[in-house]
Amino acid sequence: MDQVKNEYTPPDLMIAFTKCIEADRYDDAMALFNVAGTYSAFDARCVADETAHDAFQALMADYPVDDAKQPTMFELFNKWQAPNSPEMAKFCTDLKRLGPPSYYPGYMIAHGMGAIFGAGGGLVKDFDAKKAWKDSLDKYMHCDVSDL
């Protein structure tokens, strides 16, 4: 997490996620996956074209976990998601420190039907980034947001 920057898009993070799994760096892979998911949840709040909002699911399909390593990742996922997980608590602290994405969500906009048919799609008018970040941390990642 100390090398992750908020300018990295979910596609960037998913490439790194795959490389970490290949190198048996599973905790790092889980952190990258969770940042990518949280950033995608934020992006879905700011991208107007609702057909683009499943871009993260498409990314997960593009970067599947090798069958042999799936049990390890599944076990790790359950460990992180367990109630009062120290891994998730630390991750949430690190994620809040990292802050919301600073990039333009072009990867998501390009995924939507608006881009395919040339109907635009751009960003939500009067987008509230602070609220979207808090909602993404709370509703997607289930981090404590009482300090935000």
C-alpha cells in the first residue's frame, strides 16, 4: 500500500494485482484488488453513463486468478472480510490515507454504451467527490467513516 498512488486507475491496479499473485504476494494482491474495487465504486458514482458502471466486473474477467491459486485467494478474502479483521482495519486506514482517485475515469466511460454509440456519457453534473469517497469507503468497502 505504501507504493500505491491515487493516480493509479483500476486497470493499472489489476495488472499489479495479477503480478503480485504470480509472485505469491497474496496480501499485496488483496490490497490492490480492494483499492481497485473501491476506486471503481467511486468512479461509478461520478460517471453518468450507468451502462459503464460494471467496468470493474469486466476487469476482473480480464485478470482472472489462476485456478491453482484461487483457494489461497478465497481463503485470504474470507480472512480480510471477517468481522473485526485486523487486515481490513489496517487496509481501511491506509485507504483513507491514500484518498480518493485523482485520475479521470476514462476507462469506465469507454466501457459504457454512451461511448460505443457516441452519445457521450461523461461525468455526473454537480458531482460531490467528498460524499462519493465517503460512500465508497462505507458502502463498498465497509470501512468506518466516522472520522471523515
